[in-house]
Amino acid sequence: MRLNDAVTGGVLVIFALAVLAYASTFPSLHGQSYGPDLFPSLISAGLIACGAILIFRGIRERASDSKKRPWVQLEALANNRSAAINFLLVLAALLLYILFSSTIGFIPMSLIILTTLLYRLGSSFSLAVPVAIVVTALIQVVFAKLLLVPLPPGLLSGFVW
């Protein structure tokens, strides 16, 4: 599957606008000029800027393309079994995380998903495991300690700091 950058940028801008709209519903803190909506709003602004760059680049690329390729090309995905499996595996990983993260927990789910995806997408198993461990630990620390957003402990309830 191949998407023109303008399509990807458009989806990114729509997503960022939705996050921005939702963040504007957060309550304000008394006595402060900023509140819980600040961080999501800043990220949304960055995503809108990146989406606009992608849209501009995609339109410019399509204008200079002599073959006038379509905005979305699905035949690459349909003709390549490995790419289709990778695409479905990423979707399955997202679905499994949504369904089981509260019971199993972030750390085990992240380790399983990252190791599986890294290995499937070409990394050796001996590289996929340490990368999955480091990335999971970094995400846990950033969310739990810096952003104060608890991730689901699941099976590790009582063990996760």
C-alpha cells in the first residue's frame, strides 16, 4: 500500500484537530494561566504543522509526477503477501493492546507486541528483545514519573513503581 503524503498529512491534521477540540474541553486550573489542555494542545499544533508540510509535499510531488499516480495505491499491498501480513499484524497488535492491556498490563503487553513486531519487521531476535525492554522501560518512566499518567499495571500490580 502506498499513500501520497498529502493523504497522510490530511489524516494527521484531522486527528490533531480532533485532539485539539477534545483538549479544549479540559477544565481550567484556578489561579494558573495554563492547565491540563496545554500539553495536548502543543502536540496538536506540532502535528498540524507536520501534516501541513506533508500535504504541501504530497501535492507538489503529485504535480511533478508525469505518470499521475493515484493518491492511494493498494496493489502493492495486495500483491505482496508479506506486506499484507505485516499490516494486519500491526492492526492485530493495536486491537490486542486495547482489549487486554487492563488485565495483562502495559509492561507485558508492550514487551510482547514490540518484540513480535520488531522481529517480524526484520530485526534479529537478539536485537528485538533488548530494544523492546529499553523502549518499554522508557515509556513507563516517561508516563508514570514525568507526565504522571499511570499505565495499566495488570499482572504486575504492586510491582510497578
